[in-house]
Amino acid sequence: MIAFLLFIVLPTALIVLALRMKPLVPRDERTHDPLGASGAAGGMFGSHGLEADPVSVREDTEQVRFDLSGLPKRE
């Protein structure tokens, strides 16, 4: 009976409770920085006042080639 309560009833009750909870911040006022990294960076380095890029763009870089010909062969 204890196992049934711990592994079935308790998780189900917690899931239902989590779905019914009211969010602390309304959805319209949420920022897209859940961990607060931009606030922490602004506090440490000063904020620059610029908006974040809407789309991140990959940098044009060349593929790195390693020359391993000078190494001895594996045995």
C-alpha cells in the first residue's frame, strides 16, 4: 500500500497540482532569459542598452584540419 501511494498517487497528485498552479509571472511579461544570465552579465559588465539579435547567425569559419602524419603508428 505504501509503494502504491509513493509511486502512483503522489506523482499523479504532484503533476495535477503543477498543471493547476498559477504562474508567478504572467505569460505576456516573461522575458526570454529563464536563468537571468543577461541580468547577471549586465550587473557584472554593465549593460550596453542594445537589443538581443532576433536570429543568431553562424560564423563563417574554415574546417580545422589536423596533420597527424608525424605521429608514430599505433600498434
